[in-house]
Amino acid sequence: MTTRKPATILAGARPDADPGLHGVAPPLWASDTFRWATAEEKPAYDYGRTVNPNRDMLADVLAELEGAAGGAITGSGQSAALLALLLVPGDAHVVAPHDCYGGTYRLIRGLEEQGRLSATFVDMTDIDALGRALERETALVWIETPSNPLLRVTDIARVAGLATAAGALSIADNTLPTPLRQQPLALGCDLVFHSTTKAINGHGDLFGGALLAKSPALVEKLQWWANAAGLYAGARDAWETLRGARTLSLRLNQAEASAQRIAGWLEARPEIEVVNYPGLAGHPDHDLAARQQAGPGFMASFRVKGGNATASRFLTGLRLITLASSLGGHSTLICKPASMTHRGMPPEAQAEAGITPDLLRLSVGIEEADDLIADLERGFAAMGG
Ligand SMILES: *Cc1c(COP(=O)(O)O)cnc(C)c1O
């Protein structure tokens, strides 16, 4: 493994990958197929569904950042999630967090309803509940930390260790922290998952996913399935994602510094019921987050006093921050998970996961923090009363 620092890995040119002209920025290899010298000598790149140089360049960068042996670049986070679930046998038992990403919940539940797998959703911070879930023969344990939208922190080394002891593979959704803030494979996970739609591309203009594995055998298996099932990103999307990723370190530093400042500012406001941000000393998992993550990240969530209607009025006051359901991009977005990102989760499941109707989730972008704080002021002013 390399000792290069993440910012250097992300910014590094690959003129070697363009043997014709040695371009500093990589070319876009849009061709669906490649010439064979003879019918017997399979070239490294033959057919674009199976292999493509732009996908490989992105996979190499992400694998180096994550300490993975390799992986597959897919057309969305959801297709990477499906790819991960194709690695487990039919009928397998899967354990996932009760407050996981709404799309992950929908996919696992949907496959369960078709009888393709069985699933147990648990509070991953409750090690006893996880232990009970693992009493059934389990093939895969899904970790997502910090969780979305509540920013709860799961002890990756502990959960991955329990999964391994139970004979299960463990996977971590590392979309929120990014490889620059958290390294699940080094903490014992077998697989790491990304929606590159979010911070890695960071420009809010495409969809992408990545599934990376620690062991070469698992890489081979997931690449086999990606090819068999046609779960891959187009060359242009992979090329653009790498272009976006070049500045990940800079964007993350700026957004995270603003998020820390905004979370502290929100917490001190009299209109606030609670702020969830691992960088706050009062966060229940603050110490674990400080140990496990290289930084608290760009996401926070909060509840205002007065409930759902008041939270909706807060949103009407915002002019700079956009009401939209994504995260990790250049501009700051806010959403109401109960009716937006997590609406696919039944009300009972939302209640169990702690996703109250008045919860607001903030994905901090790279604007000036002063301007974001001024906008949040406008939200408070619109609450009335
Ligand atoms: C967005 C997201 C996904 C799904 O990714 P898509 O690219 O939208 O398909 C999965 N997990 C997390 C944490 C996400 O934020």
C-alpha cells in the first residue's frame, strides 16, 4: 500500500494511462468496443460493459483511498447496493441498520418481500440487539455510519468483528464521511460502498456508485456480477466523477469547517430542540466519532421547538439554502427526511428509527459560513411566535 496522502492521490495525473499523447487530464474513452490484435489474444480492454479505462481510473483512485484491492464503478449508489446484495446467496439473512439510507431500506425490504432474502433491521449502537440478530446464520451485515439523517455513530471495528465471528461479510456505506474521513476496510470491513453522486463527484450533476473490496477474491466476484448484471457507469460519468473528485479534499475541508461552526451556532439558539452533529461535545457518540473519523463531516440534522408546522415555516424563510434531497454537493441543501428522503419508510419504522416529522437535515456546501448563518436566521424569523 501507498503512503501518498489523500489530496495527492486525488490530484495526481495519470499521463501513463494515455499512451498515445500522455495527456495530463485523462481522455474520455467512449468507445463501446476495442480492437483485438488476433482472435486469440484478448486485449486488456475488449468490451465496454466489462471493462472501461475511465471506470478503471476512478476505481484505482477510490481503491487507493480506501485501501481496497479494487472494485466496480456503477451507475448509481443504488446499483452498487444491488451489486453488493448479489454477492450473497439466495435466501440469505441480511442485517442492516434501522436508520439506514431510505433507498437501502427500500431495496432490502423489496427483495425480502419477493422472498429473495430475509432481513433484520437493528439499532447498530445496541450491541445486544445486533448479537441477537446474528444468532441466525447471517451472510451480510450492512453498516452505515454516521447514520443518515440522525448522525448516530456505529463502532465499525466492533460490528465488523462480530460479523466476521458470525461468518458474515460486512459492508460499510461510507458515502457521508468519504474515504478522507473514515476507512472502514482498515477497521475490519470486507466491502465499502459509495454513492459517488454525493461528495465524491460533489457537483450535483450526475449519478454514480462504487463498491470496493479488501480481498482480491471478492473484487473478482463483484466484478463478475457487475459484468453479468450490467451494473456499470457510463464512461462519461466515470470521467466526470474523477474530475469532480480532484477537489474533494478542498471541498470537504471548507464544508466541514462551516458545518462545525453552524452546528455550534444552532445549538446555542433558543428556538432549537436538538442538534445532531458528531463534532459537538454533547453528541452521544462524540468520543467514538473522534476516534473513528478523521473529522465530523458536512452533515447535521436538527429539530426546532414547536414541531412539524414550525419546522415547515422555518423552511419557507430560507433564500440561499435549497430545499432538496441530496447531500455532499457544492451548495447547501436542507430537507425534511420524514416526507422527503425517508418517505419510503413506513411511519412505524420512521418512529422506531427516531425520524420525527419535524427533523430537518442540513448538508453544508462550500458557500461562506457567514452567508449560511444569515440564511438560517431568516428561517428562524419565518417561524413566527
Ligand atoms: C444517496 C445515497 C445512497 C444512494 O445513492 P444514489 O446515487 O442516489 O443511488 C446510498 N447511501 C447514502 C448514504 C446516500 O446518501
